[in-house]
Amino acid sequence: MIPSREPGRAGAVTVGLSGGVDSAVAALLLKRQGYQVSGVFMKNWEDADSEDHCPARADFIDAVAVAERIGIEVDAVCFAAEYRERVFASFLRDLGEGRTPNPDVVCNREVKFKLFLDHALACGAECIATGHYARIARQGGRYRLLKGVDRDKDQSYFLYTLGQAELGRGLFPLGGLTKPAVRRLAREACLSVHDKRDSTGICFIGERPFQAFLARYLAPRPGEIRTVEGKTVGEHPGVFYFTLGQRAGLRIGGVAGAAESPWYVVAKDLDNDVLVVAQGHEHPLLMSRALTATELSWVGGTAPALPCACRAKTRYRQPDQACAIVALEVGRAQVMFEEPQRAVTPGQAVVFYQGEECLGGGTIASTERFAPSPEPGGQIVARWPALERLQ
């Protein structure tokens, strides 16, 4: 039996307590609504880190304090080995192949709504709950994944891989709240984490420098930074440290004969370890009108009928963009946007919406854009791929 989503109906729910304010308030609300609430603290990363960089112990102490205040039990479970195999290994592989992966999407699919869910069910729970800002609605015998009410915190982008089975066993108590309201509830309940700072960045990297962390797992591969015309303007420690559209960290400053305006990464040539840069925030090489996505996942279980006019995000916090899914093959979709999109990046997720509802998404495999390509003599020029088949 799946617990009722109506307040006051008892059911056994296990909350993933992270030691932060969001999961703490999720547990508080469920307890107030009459659910039989327990907590689990997941330790997903183990390495030779200092507490400054991997404060799992401090987070666990906060989770225990929250559980004691609310009046629920909390256990700790270590998924570090599975996390390394299912999330971190793919993260490193994608980086090494020139993509910019999104480990939060994989973590939700493989850890929170697989390992954690299986663990909770095996321990007698009927549902799990997390502090995600998203909503689940049941309509006509199926579950719909909806955006969170707080548009600044909506996390449906990271949850698009969830299907009917996962949504049927999940609860998102914060989906109808704003972040200020969540902090207010925590403060009124005297939860010690009410003013705890939100975690930022990739979870296993934390606050440490990105390059310093990655150097422990990916051997540096220094190379040249070149303009699209082929002029060498600097050096880089490895193309996998950079992503399309990136400005920070290039350290090339002005170039003789060029205007003093910022430089941006517009392409990565892995074969030759060349980072290609250009000036202009919306340089044509950064603009895409179409993309191909793979590893598709549909919340409802089936792909939409084509052509499907919808909206999409190609990165978190991006406003929804008008688009159409114009072709579907096995595990592959082609998407055309109404307006050119900046820095559409292979490895990131494209997530589709119709209004409030998240339809699903996939991993960006390639884009239709100005694409630098080596020419005889080492020159790098731009070509515009044909788009007729998508128009």
C-alpha cells in the first residue's frame, strides 16, 4: 500500500535526511501530517578528504539533531561504493571524452530513487520523501511530475528520469512552498539547521577548487588555447576542465590586435588537446538552433506523439524555451528551438515541459551550430551544418 498524500492519513515514510534545512522541514511536515516518519542519512562519498572539503560527519550530526527535535529515528547508510561505481565513474568518463556531465541527475536516478528507495522498502517503508522542490500529482491513474511552486528553487530538471514506479513511491513535501517559507517553518520549530547555508556545486567536490580535485583522478593534458582563426593565445591544463561558454579561468587577457573584450570557450578539440575560444558572449559558435538527445526518459513511460510542441531547458535555472521534438528514434530525439540557444553543451540534460508538467528528457549528444573544424595548415574555421531536414 502506498501512503495517501492526504494530510492526516498514516503511512510509513522514510525521509532522506541530508543534514540541511530542506530535508529537515520535509520530515517535519510529514510528521505533522500524521505519517509514520523515519530518517536515513546517506553517506555517498568516501575518500581521503579533510572535513573542510567533505563535511559528512558534520552533516550527520545535524541530521541527528533534527531527528531528535522532530521526534523520529534516524539511521545512517553508506552507499559510497555504489555511488563511485554508478555516478562518479560515469562522471569521469564523460569528462574525459569532452562532455560536461550532470551528476545530480544520475544521483537521483541511481542512488536516491534506486538504492535509497530499495533500502527503505526493505526496511518496511511504503514511501520515501526528499527535500526536492518539485510536486507529484496523480491524475487518471498516472503520476505527473510538476514544477515546484518556488521557481527559483524548482528541481524538476534534475528529476526527469523518474518514472511511474518511482513517483508512486515518492513524496516531495516542499513542492508547494518557497524557500523563505521553508526556513521560516524550520525557525519556528526551533530546528538548528534553519539558517544553515545551502550546499553548492557538485556534491563530491564541495567548496574545493574544481581543477585541484579532478587532478587526482584525471591526468592533466595541457595544450594550446587557440582562436577560431587558429592563433595560439595561451595554454590550458586540460580541455576537460572547461565547458562551452565558460569565461572564467582562461587567463589569456587581451590579445594583440584584438579588442579588449572577454573570451569564451566555443569548442574543445580533444584529439589535439586544443581549447578554442572567441570573443563575444553570443558569438555564433556558441549559438545552437537544434540538438540531438540520447538516453531518453519519459515520466509517463511513453514518448509523446510527434511533432510535439513543448518547452525545454538545456541547463538548470534557464527559463523554459519554446521548441519542438521533431524526430524520435530508438533512444534518440531531435529537437528544434524557436530561438537560437547559447552554449548548449553535450553531456548536460535537455528536459521537456508542457506548462507545469515535466514530460521527461535526455542527455544532449550533439548540437546543430557553427562547429569549428581543423583545416589544412592548422586553421580552425566555422561551418554551418544543414538544417533542412529539421525545418
